[in-house]
Amino acid sequence: MTAGPGARPAPELAAVDRVELIAWETRPGTAVGRCAPGSMLLLHGFGDDSSRLHPIGEALCPVGGTALHPTLRAHGSSPAPAWGYSPLDFAADVQRVLDVAPQPLHVVGHSYGALVAAVLAVTLGPRRVASVALLDQAFESLPERYAADEWAEASFLKWAYDYRHLVDAALALGIPVLSVVAADSRVVPAAERARTAARRHPLLRTAVTAGTHTSFLRESAVGLLADFYRDAFDVPPPTL
């Protein structure tokens, strides 16, 4: 792992000769016309892997850009430590591999990956995160959803806390935000869905789209993202 521009590690870090990084893959952008205005970081959710968002990267990452697809900790070939399953831990894993990607990035997160995306946007700021798209993830506290299973730590640290302030903070930093909720979502409750759709901010675009938690990724996510990039960054339409 290399330090970012201008970053100087503390002398104590010289003694650390091995850092276990999460797995990731980079894909060259191939999209033209209605696409993201730069390189992309795409974050999958729990129980998934980086391939879930490959179609979005293929459809929207522009020629000359790079799509970075990390695999979250405890998924695929990424390390699975015994503890450390806060959204902050997941975000720190991703931050450690961002030196391989151009800056700034247009970040897209689906399900739990959306929460990680929001943490990264607020932590890294607009110089490194150009926009953030949050695809079907609840940000309000829902302690009744806590499950004492093999993901107990992650479940508690997700559902016991309210994370809505992350969206507010990203907007305050000047980062455009897209928040999409599936109409038949099993993740975002109806009340939060309605509150999300009713929010207004010059840099915030919200949408409730047909489909389930995953089906809308195939059916409408690319179009919604393309419209978001067009409106927020004046991306030109394709040449016919």
C-alpha cells in the first residue's frame, strides 16, 4: 500500500511490514455518451460480491476512466477478521486501496455498500469524492432488526445507530448525492422511503423506483444514475 499525495506516514508505521488488504479489481471504462463524468468506485452489499455492480460500471464508467470494484471484508477472497464490522471498518478497508484509482471518484454503493459509500464521502471530502449514489439502504436506526447471528457485531453497529447525518454532512461538503429506494424494498421501510423521497436540497436527487432490492439494479439504476450525472455535472447526451 502506498501513501496518497502529500501523505507522510508516522515513523511508527515503518515497523508495520504487512497490512492485509481487501481484494479489488480495476476495469477500464468503456462507456460513451450518457455516463459518469469520471472514474467510479462501486461498493456491493452484504452477502454479495463485486460482480453485482459490474453492469453499472460497464454501462457508466467512461472511456479513459477506471471502475474500481472492491470486495468488502469477510466476502469473497477478502480477509475476514474476528471483529471490526462497523461501517467505519469497512470504509477504512476501501480507503487503503484507493491509491490505485484516479481521483476524484464517483462513488456508488448498493445496500450496505451505500452506508460505506456515505462514510467515505464524508471522511475523504469533495477533493476525492466527486459524487455519491446511495442505492436502497436504510439510514435510520432500526434496532428491532438486530440479529444475534454470525454477523452480530455488524448487525448491531448498523441497526442500533442513526446514520442520516452522513447524507447531511456530504451535502454540506458540497458533494452531490443521489438517493434511490426500490418501491418493493425489503431493506428500507415505507416510512423512511417516504421521508427520503420528500427531502429537498439543491445537491440532492431522490427517486423511488419500481422493483425489489436487487431487481432495480438491472431495470432502472443505470438510467437514474445517468440522469443524476447529467443534471449534477452537465454531462452531454450521446451523439447520434
